[in-house]
Amino acid sequence: MRAHALPHHRARILPTLVLLAGAFYCLVPVAWVVVAATKSSTELFSTFTFAPGTALLDNLRDLFAYGDGQFLLWAANSALYAGAGSAASTLISTLAGYAMAKYDFRGRTVLFYAILAGVLLPGMTLAIPQYLIMSETGLVGGYWSVLLPGLISPFGIYLARVYATASVPDATLEAARIDGASEYRILGAIGLRMMLPGMVTIFMLQFVGTWNNFLLPYIMLSDESKFPITVGLYTLLSKGSSEPALYGIAIVGAAVSVIPLIALLLFLQRFWRLDLLSGGLKG
Amino acid sequence: MRIKGVSGPIAALGLAVLLAACSSGTNGGAGSTATQAAETGPVTLQHWCWSAGQKLKVEAFNKAHPNIQVRLTDAGGGTDTAAKLLTAGRAGNAPDTACLEYQTLPAMIVAGALADISAHTADVKDAFSPEVWTLTSFDGAVYGIPQDVGPMVMVYNRKRFDELKIEPPATWEDFAKVAADVREKDPEAYLATFAPAEFGNFAGLAQQAGASWWKIQDMTWTVGIADVPSLEVAGFWQGLIDKDLVKAEPLLTPEWNNQLNKGKILSWPSALWAPGVLYGIAEKQAGDWAIAPLPQWTKGDSRVAFQGGSAIAVTKNSQHAQAAATFAKWMNTDKAAYDIQIAEGEYPASLAGQQATSSSPPPKLVANQKDYWEIAAKAAQSTIPHISWGPNVSTAQSAFQDAAAAAVRDKTPLAEALKKTQQTVVDDMKATGFKVAGP
Amino acid sequence: MSTQAGARGSRAPYLFVAPAVLLFVAFLAVPIGYAVYLSARGLRLTGKGIFGTREEVFVGLDNYARTLTDPEFLAGFGRLALYGLISVPLTLGAALLFALLLDHAGSRARRFSRTAIFLPYAIPGVTASLLWGFMYLPSTSPFSYLTRELGLGGIPFLDGGGIYPSLANIAVWGGVGFNMIIIYTSLRGIPAELSDAARIDGASEWRIAWHVKIPLVAPALVLTGLFALIGTLQVYGEPTTLKPMTTEISQSWVPLMQIYRDAFLRDDLPLASAASVVLAVGTLVVSVVLLRITQRRAFGGMQ
């Protein structure tokens, strides 16, 4: 916490109340899904919304039994798309951002504006052309069709450039060069190390974005066993209209799938450097 | 089928090389079967279907056919499966077979996605009634084997009917009277729902009244979505909506399910698959419900249309058309298969399957109705012989759903919604290059 | 930023950007090019088959003419504008307010509030829409339950004009925390001496916020505003998830829903491609205009 002088105490109550109201507003739906996860499908519609139900264990059993453990498969897929995809994407973005910040090379300006345009372009308008390209190459329906488009993140590259500019001093690089280190050694020993907090931030943003992504996997995939959690839960819901028992499973699934992400956010909250994100914009 | 003229530019950009390198590790899925040369070992077929009993049926088939192994994928409901099949077909990686709702078949044929399997179907043609067989055969070509059908009936909450001392209506005129009666006796309850998204239901009701939404003669189409019988049906429901005698809102939403559970929605004019659906929502009401013949426009008639139901079709992508046809035939004519269907609450399309129902217990929702299968069989025998769907049913469906929802919401006439749908459908067909009679 | 003479001519930077460039070309440039190409094509009937078969031909600007004269497509932008007018200012306003309060030394429970308000960011849009959907439906809504108990009747969350605030609320709920964190971290970057000096001069906390803090975090506000705007143009998942619950939302309610419908339900990829191109160009234009009127305070550029 920042050490602030506290000149007067009178303004304490109102700000605190407003903040708590905001916290309450944000927590109500989360509380709802946790309570709803304890209800049977009849209780869902017949008891008061926030009254706990009696079917939590049954619901959990149904969830993990659904389609021979399909939910776990979806969770594993989500972890693959978001985890492996974001790790690779972070590395690619960091390399490109570092090069754009720390080297002068032909085509750098063109590349920068292309990346900027990519940041501004709605990713979703690309989903359909990307689907067609994937179709042409026969990759549609496979893991790569979701992983590959996620590897390129113009915003990640843009951020990496900001972080590299802010956290890797030119003088350090020059000193290393004078010592005779190769560019690749400099990158490994100095650049990546200094950019680590920035990389964590890029990874987090990319991870959450991919984990929450819906349209791309929804369009690309048709085999349930390759679905990530978002698409899996959506299909449960849309099937719920003819098999309403699935509503219950979808709700428990939503509750369960939120937990690891919240834990990850709480854990990584202290490591990430969003301040650089806005700080870098002043330049 | 690949889109022409595209692979050139991609190759030029070097993309193909990049992607080919990446693809080496992926599971080729359906596409990989295409590259197999001679068929030596067992054939593996990819099959897409969403329905409940499908998994058991496929397992039974695999057990009975060591040389044809089928891998089942659930690609979403009827609409999603059809949409994905079209795009996958273009990309050349469609499965060998897929379940398709009858109304989507013409669009699939026009898109060139399905194989004509008439060379393999001579031995099963007589396993189906002519009305059912026409659902998948067009002008001598056969594009699928009928799986289940949905002759229309009225499903109603008999317990609540008895409490309110009302009888299932025999005609639509009676239906309106009973609807008013229900509102009077229990102001919170409705006899039925008018759901603007239920395109197939409205189409079925219009067909019962004599409508013909698509006709083709000498390669010229006539579209009758706003023909006289359809407008009359729209007018009938309009009257009920205006007087608040039916509930005008979407079906099968959490809200609707809740009302149904409370006994505030008393019937659902739909089809033979409905008891299974309702059982999933209102398990507690098992035994309370029953079916009755669908109300008629003229007293003494017994005309009904089909609503829903699906066939198993073989795609043009398939390199194993014969094995695929064997699979489709077995799934829809073998005793083991239709026994599973009946147990799951599906009404089989084959005659033998329909006969087998008489010795089965009624579905759980209607467990106390002794004459359930009798009424079901009667409905199946009363279906209108020829049902014609057009090449752009999905366009009609989305246009109808939006227009009808807007009509219900803005209190504008349903008839206008039909006319708007008709116009959208005709414009779309003309833009594609079909010859269409009329404006 | 500076460059190094020693690094000039080295192959290293090209190797570093190579994967990004390759992927950029493969998954952004080529799809865009392909979409443009496809938007000039159309599926037309040929005589083959019993009904005929649809095949691809060149149709010029036909699809663009159809897209730009389609009243539904244009109405989708109108609905989007109305939705954005509610959601964007509310998201940014609430995010700024919470960020200022977090930065305000007098507030208590800051750590808890910050985490709680940030939490919805971790919840996928589809799940969020489902949660709120249940809270809107008359029979499961706790809010309508309360108003009914008070004798006021239910709240029409999903009927009539109520759909706009209801949908915007989902966006605000999901977006406020992330934007709050960006603004907050930006506020923490302001040297404490600036505020302290103003405080010694007798300025109230609100005056300090208004005259010292907000101007200094303007770049962060532009950035968050831009993302909120782009996010608005891309609205798809929320109305799609709520659609089965209400007759208010049609299949072409927002442009992306219509694009999806044309591409996948109506099997008209060329038309959908043309609409995609129109939407992408529209977004770029809006973004550039926004950046211009904010005098390019964000994104710096390459000096």
C-alpha cells in the first residue's frame, strides 16, 4: 500500500460503502452459481433463488459422469488451448516486441503499423475467413485449428514492445555487446530475464482471453471430445432445451470451471505489471 | 468439394507449406479415410448424430459388424449438425454418415453434400410406408434412410384436464373454446403456448390445413408460405393470442419449464417425441399426461403432418458409400436398433419398428395411458402423404422465427410475418438462380 | 527509443520477428485477403442434380450492395449503438470511480473490493450471460422475487426496451474490473508529491481527483475506452446466449449474429464475408477517428 498522509478521516465511510457496493454487485452472480450448483433441477425452479439446495453431490457426480467423463476432457482441452497456446504465444510476442523495441531493421515501421491495425481489428470478423483457411488446409476440427490462430496476438506484441522499451535499458545491451556476447545470448541472459514480469502479464491476458474464447472453437470444432469448457457448456445449455436435466449439469460445470481461473488470478495478481501497460502509452 | 481457385494464392504465400508441417501431428479424422487405398482391414466410418439413443444403437451395430466400425460424434442438435455438415463438406472433411432432419435434406442436396444411395436401397424400400419413404427420396434418387418420424399429436396434462373438467378438443374450433374455458377456470393457466421459434410446428399445422410451402414442377418452384391455408392458420392463432387465450412465448426455456411444472401449461400440440422431452422437464408429472389426436380443421377428419424426425444420410465425401449405406440401413430397420429407439422414446420410421411399439410399455410421462400406442399408430397412419420442403428451408426458418417473434412482440399480425417470410424465401431463391413462379 | 549501431545488419532481429510475421500473414493477412476475395463471389445455381446444384461464381460487388442495403444489417448497428451508449460510459465511469476510490487513502476494505470487482474478468462471457439470464427470468430472478414480494410485480428484464440495459449490464459486470485495474495501476504511477502538494494547498479529495489524477491517467482512459468500443462492435456471445429466453433478440440482432447466421445457417459464406469486411472496415474507421480526436495520446507511434 502506498504511504499516504491521512489529513482527515471524514471521507472514509462513503468511499468504503461505494467500494463494497461494487464488490457486492460483482459477487452476486458468482454467489448465485455456487448456490444453484447445490440444487436439483426441480429445486432450481421451485425454491427461492438464494436458498441452498440438497443435490450438490448428485450434481457433481452427474457432471463428472456426463458422457463418460467428458467434462474433465473439456477442462483438459481448455487447459491445453489456454496453457500451451498462451505460453507459445507469449514467447512469440516477446521475441517480436523485443526486436521491434531494441533493433533498427528494415520493415520495422511497416510491421509496427500492421500490428497496430491488428490490435484494432475485431478478432471475431476474422473467425469466418480463418475457418475457411483451416478448411482449405484440412485442419478444421482438430486441435491445431484452435491453437494456431491463437498464437498470433497483435496486442501481445504491442505490449511486449512497450515492456521491452520500459524495462530493458539500452546501456545494458551495449555493455554486453562490448563484452562480445552474441545477440542470442543477450536475449537469453538479459532481455528475457528483464522482461519476465511483462511476459507474465502477457501470458495472463492471453490465457484468460483464450480460456474465455467461444466463437473460434465453436466454429472450428465439431467433435465434442475436442471442445473447450466454454463450448462444452454452451452445447449442454442448447441441448438443455430438449433435455432439461442438462441445465443442472451446465450450472455445476460453470461453477466448477470458474474455480481454477479465480485461483490462478488471485495467485498471479501480484506478479503482473498492468501499470506498464498504461504507463507505456504516455510515450 | 473444395472451393475452386483458392489453393493457388495460398500456396503462393507459402502458407500451405507451413500448415502442412503443422498438420502432420493432427488426427486426420474423417479426411484420413479418404487416403486409404484398397480396403483390406475393417472399414471405419465417421458418423454424426445428436439423438439420445444413438450411442447404444452404434454400439450394437459395431458388435454385429466386425468389418465396419462406426465412430459416433455429437456435432450439436439438428440445426447445428446440418450447418456444420455443409461447411465440413465444402472443406472435404465431412463424416461418412450423419443424422439429418427431413427438412434440411433439400438444402443438402442442392449444396451437393449428399450421395444418392438408390443403388443400395432396393432391399429396404418396402420396410417403410410410402409416405415415410418419400421423406428421403426425390425423383428416384435416395438421399437417406428414415430413422424416426414425428406424426403430430396433442400431448396434454390429463390430471389437470380432469381437475378443470375439460376434454381434449377434437377440432381447432373446440380448441379455442377449451382455451377460453381454461383461462376462466384458472386465470394463471393456459391451454397451450404459441412459440414463434417453432417453425416446424407451424409448418406442420399449416400442412394439416392444406398448405404447400414448396412445390417444384418442370424445374420451376412455387412457394406457398403465405398461401390461403397458411394465412388461415395464422389467423386462428392470432385470435387466440389477441384474446390472451394462449401463452405467446418461447418454449422449453427455464421459465416455460417452471410454468409447466406448476401445472400452468396444460398441453402441447406437437408430435410423438414430445412425451420424452416433457419427461425430462417434469419428471414428477410422470403418469399424469396423455396424448390425444391432434385437433382437426373439419370435424371427423384425421389429417396430420409430420413434425421433426430424422434420417441417416451418406455424404458425398464418403469413400465407403456401400458400407455407409449398410450402416444406415441396419440402424433404421434392424430389430436391435428399433428396440433401443422405442426404449428411448423415439417413434421408429420403419413399419416393423412401429409395429413393435404395440408390445412396449408407453413412455414414462404417459405411463398410465393404456391406449397410447394405439393413438400413436393411428396418427402415424393419418399423415399426409407428400411433404415438400424447399432448397432453402434454413432461410425460411430463420426468417419465420424472426418475423413471428417480432409479430408477437410488437402485436403486429402474424399474417404479415408469413408474407415477409415468403418474400425473403422467394428473393433468396431468385438470387441463387432458381426459377420461381410469382413475384 | 533508440537503436544501436552495433546491431545493425545483424540477422538476429529478423529471426526474432520471423515467427510473429509468419503467423501474422497466415492467420490475419491471408484470412483478410481471402475474405475480400470471397466477398466478390456467390453461390449460384447450375443445372446439375434433381433440383440443381449451387456452385461458386464471381459476382462482383453484389454482396456488398446486398449488405449495405439490408435494413436488418443496418438496424443491427443501430441496436449496437444503443447498447454501446449504455455499456461503454457505464463501464468506464464505474471503473474510474472504483479506481479513484481504491487510490483514495480514506477507503477501507480496498484489497477485498479490488479482488471482488476484478473477479468477473475470470468468468467467460457465455457463463456470465447464463448467470445473468437466470437472474433475469421472472421465475428464477431474485430481484423480481423481491419486487413481487413488495407488491410491485416483476421487473421486465427481458421484455421491450429492458433488453438493452439487461445486456449492457452483463458487459459492465464483466468489464469494469479489468478497466479498473488498468486505471488503478496508472493512478499508482502518479508521484504522490503531486497530490500531497494540492492537499497542502487545501484542495479537497474530489478536486484532486478531478484536476490532478484524471488528467494524468487520460491515456489509460483512452485505451480502455478504445477497448470497450471494439468490444461493443464485437458483441456476439451475450445476446446469443440470452436469445432462447426472449423474443426480443432476433437472429440478426447485432451484425456479428447476422454474419454467423448467413455463414452457417443460410450457407452463404460470400455474403457473410462481405458483411465481415464491412464490419472490420467500420471498426478500423471508428478506432482511427477515436484516436484522432483524442490527439493520439495513446499508442505513441514510432518517433
